[in-house]
Amino acid sequence: MILIPCPHCGPRNASEFAWKGEHRPRPDPARASPAEWRSYLYHRANPCGWTTEVWFHRAGCRRYVTVERHTLTNEVRRAVPAGGER
């Protein structure tokens, strides 16, 4: 079981969340080329080790959370509200 420490609701089972992908900066819509958009939408790093991901707490506060998780052990180092460090 993966336990995610939701910054709004406290520790919760990962089954309450929906994984939304790696945390990556979005390209500027006014300046990005089609190749940049394609890379943003379809290419993933998929590292073995620590990664920063975005999760949605669908069965709780219904907010987005940025989670630092180890992809091999599923250990969660920290979780903060998405879009801001607290």
C-alpha cells in the first residue's frame, strides 16, 4: 500500500488518488512549436528513482498534490499543494 500524505486531508491510501503524470513545466502556447507540444504531451522520462509527480485527490479534498515519490520502492518523501510550495 502506498500512503500519500495529503497536505489538506492527512495521510491517505493511494487508491483515493488519481495519478496525473510527471511534474513538468508547460510550454508557452504562443511560442511553442508543434515538436515542443508533441514532446510535452507524449514523451515521459520514466526514471528509476526519485521523481516529482502530480496526483489528484479524487476521493477526498478533490485538489491536486505534487508528490515526490521513489518509483522503485514507492516511498513518498513529501507532498505539497500543486502549484505552490508550502
